[in-house]
Amino acid sequence: MGLIRYGLLLSLVAPAMAEEALKAYNTYQSQPFVVGQGGLAADVVAYLNGKLKGKYQFTLSTVPRERLNSTVINDPKFKGVVLFMSPQFVGDADKTRFRWSAVLMEDANGVLSHPSKKIEYVNPDTLKGKRFAGILGNKYAGLEERFGKDIDRDDVATELANLQKVASGRSDVTIMSQSIYRYLIKHNGLDGKLHVSATPHISFSRHIFAAKAEDKLVMALDEVMAASKTDPAWKALLAKYSLN
């Protein structure tokens, strides 16, 4: 009887033990990725946990990009996943270094200027002679070699500060991801105070990536993402952060 009861106990406990506990890393510390104690990153992790119940359980870990580079990306066998990345952001354009999920969301780096001095972006020459509002530590594709030469760059710590600088005329232009500026404009009284170029600086898709050997994990994520396309809960999550 003791063995039978022990076997029954194991069978009851097994489903709860089936979930693999993993960290979900996020390096974006601005709104809407982090809003108070919540935000987009927390909501995406909660959504994934709800859909992956019985398989994986993620705990959100928001860390500076530098720490991610030194403690996660440089470890080819790291455990967990990294959220919201694009292959070109981590030097893996050919997707051979990490195991990448299907598309989590589409995004683009918008070029924002004052409505009275609209800038329609064509190429880096468009910004020649302009006062560019940048983020400290950020790199801007195709523009780095122009800063300090024919584009004057002034850095601050936050995206909102840059939007306010452009809206007030203290800078001519800034570049930031659509996922960030849409939320900030809507929630900070900046509607109608900024012009967004019809042509973005770059367009890209955001994904989740894991270590190269994590096929089973990423296949499970892909199943969730495929189903999310028609899931009202996912659509509501995107709408909450002005992402659709």
C-alpha cells in the first residue's frame, strides 16, 4: 500500500513539476516596456506563461544591455530567453548564433521632427546640418560617422526628454522605435506636436531568442505566437500599448 500511495503522490505532483523555470530577459527600461511595476514586458511574460502552462514558467528580469551582453549573450549555453530583440541588434543577422522565434511584433525606427519644420527622411543626408536628439549610449545605423561632422548630436538619458526637445524646437530631429514614441506621445500630451516621417529610419521585426540548442523551447514559443494572431487577448495587449 505504501508503494501504491507513493506512486499516486508522484503522479499528482508530476504536472506541477513539469514546468521549467526560466528567466525572460528584457533590456528596454523605457515606457511602454516598463510602466511602474508593470508594462509591456511584464504583460508579455504573463501572456506567455498563461499559454505555456505545464511546459515553461518565465520570470521577468529587466537588466541593462551591457549586463545582458556580458552575462547572457557571451554564454552560448545560457538558460532562458531574451525578449524584443531583432537579429541585427545582437550581431546575428544570419540567425546562426542563437535560436530565434517567429515574429513577436513588427516595429520601425521613426524619424520625428517639429510640425513647422517637417523632415521627410530619405537617407542620412536628409539630416545634414540638423540638431539631432540622441540617447546616451545608443548607436544609429548609418549616422554614427556623421555625428560631430555635419550632424550635431546632443544626448540625454530618456526618449521622452528627446520628444520634448523636438516638440519645443530645441532640437530638429530624433529617431526612436515606433513602439516607444507612439506610447509616449499618447500619454504625455504630445499629440499633434510632432511630425513622423512617412519613411522610417529602418524597419525591423522583434523576436524572442534563446541559446542555439533550445529547439524545443523556441518551438513551444512559436506555437503560442502562431495562435496569438487571432487571439483577442493578444490583440488587447497590443492595443493597451498603442502597438496595433
